[in-house]
Amino acid sequence: MTTAQLDFSGGSLILARPGTGDPTLRAWDAADELLLEEAICAAAALGEPRVLVVDDQFGALSLGLAALSPTVVADSAVLPAALAHNASLNPEVTPPESVFSWINAPEGPFHLVVLRIPRQADYLAWLLRWLNRVMADSGVLLAGGMIKHLPARSVDVFAQAVRTEQVLPARKKARVIRCNRGAANLADWSATWKGYRLGDRKGDVGIEALPAVFAREKLDIGTRLMLPHVANEVSTATAGDSVLDLACGNGVLGLAALSERRDLQLVFSDVSSQAVLSARRNVEKAFPDARTAFSHRDGIDSDLGAFDLILLNPPFHEGGVVGDHIALRLFEQASQHLRPGGRLLLVGNRHLGYHRSLRRYFSSVQQLDASPKFVVFRAGNR
């Protein structure tokens, strides 16, 4: 965890970024600084606005605007814990009482919305249409991000959904766009759900996902390589065995397990609330009688218990940061949540060298399959 001080027109904050010891990675960036500056000015002009913060990363926006008592909603389960920790570093600041997700989205109207622009164009389009429903008629939207991380079609996405009032000058490679409520809405938007069919020898399953979910339009090649090994692994399971689809995304790995064995107990868990909603929808449509549970959290918490099998296609990026720090934490947690004789089945990018890092946490590591880009492993402790 790295800690540094953020100075802005409303004061200063000590902020820590969880999950990394890299001193070059801070809990905020120039887009947060610019959003805070513009939001403070906009709030002063609006009087006493009801404020909404959307997809804050580690608490910079939520705590920086604490004097405005903002409502906070985020797709990522990283934010609640990061916000609580950073609030403890700044005892003079009163943090939001809770963080909403898309599982329990807040209700409007909001007079000022502060949005971190996501990297996915479809997720941005979804957000803007959702915001049109909860923004007051005279509401102001301030959307900001680092220029290199903005979606390629972001200009068109904004134009189709909201009324752009002003594109503010770039600063420190960040940009903020000031907008007003538009007419576009989710009810008339056909791209809320996208997906594909997953077929195997036991049937055909429809898999769809919301816009913030990884590989929602087609099966990614890493998962494709892993699927036959999921079938092999669960074929020898005992009825009632407990299986965790960790970082489940649309739930494709867990759905493949249920397609083979309806007598397993499946838990689907992901850091993204839209992923959890997507997995739940897919399971309820394909296997409505299956014994399943769904968890929106960052990694594996102790209350999830222990598992006979954990399935994992670990993410290798967090925002604009690429690396193995997320996977390493998930490996460690998986090793602590396997029952005796339990195993972890995973696929990873070949260049990340998971065969070495897995041996830090597991006494047995086997390579089951490989392609030019991906490798499938089984790991466990004797």
C-alpha cells in the first residue's frame, strides 16, 4: 500500500492506494485533481446541491467532496474498503455512510454528478443514460479522466447521450467535460446486454453481460483454453462439492461446471457489481434450480468458507495499471480457502510467469495445457 498527500483547493488529504507497494502508484491522479477543482466551483454556484460521485477509485473524490455529503456509487468493490481506510487517515473528514453499487443503485434527483470516465465505451454509454434518469432537469455532470484512458469513441458517446456544455482545457494529461442532462435512456438502448452462446456436449447455454464486464461479447481465448479442463475437473467431483468461480465475470466458468454437474454448490464472486448481476442472470436463466450464491467483493473474505475447487481467470489490470499484483493476492487467498485435497484451476497469460508465483502459495503446481498466449494450471497443497 502506497501513501501520499493530495493537495487541492478544498484542503489536503492523506490517501493510500491498496494492493501495491509501488511508490509511483498513487490513490489519485490528475483527473481527480481537476474534477475536485471543478466540482467545488460548480457546487458553490448551485447553492446546496445534492451530489453524486460515480466510480471513484480509492476515495479521493468522495473524501475531497465530503463537505457536500455526496452519495457515492461504484461498480468496484475495491472502493468501500479503500474509502474506509483513507477516511481513517483523515479523521477530520466525515466519509459517506455507505457506498452503493449497481446491485443497489441510488435514487435521484441529483443536481451535481462527478463521474470518472471508464475505459469501456459501452459502460460509459450505459452510465450516461442511467444518469439521465437520476439527474435533476438543471443538473450538471462533470465527467473526467486521463486522456490516454478515455474510450476511443468517447466524443460520439457523449454526443449521443447528453448535452455537452463545455470541454475544459486539458491539464496534466487529464480532461473534464461539463454536461447537462440529455434525452437518451436505458429503456431505448439495445446494448445493455450483449453476449454469446456457449455450446458443449451437454447443451447450449446463453451467456450475456452488462457493459462493465470483461469479454461480454465473445468468449475470450484464455477461457476457451480452460473450459475442457473445467469439465474434466468437475467430472470427478463428489456430489455437493463446493466450487468458487472467483473473478467470475459473466460466470462462464461456473456455468460450464454446472453444465457438467448440476449437483455441485457454486459461489460466483467478482469485484464488479455488474459482473455479479450478469452471472446471477445467466445462472437463473440456465440453471434456476442450482444451489448457488453470489458475492460482490474484492477477493475472498473469510465468511465465504472453504472450497473443494476454485476456478480462476485472474484479471491482470486495474484501471490503467497492468501487472500481476491482483493475481498474486488472489493466489494467496485461494490457498487459504481450499479444503484438504482442494485444488485451484486457473488460466493465465504466459508472459506473467504464474508457474513461478503459484509455487509461493501451493506445494503442487501442474501445467495442464498451453497455447502461444495462455497457460492452464492446477494447483493445490498436499
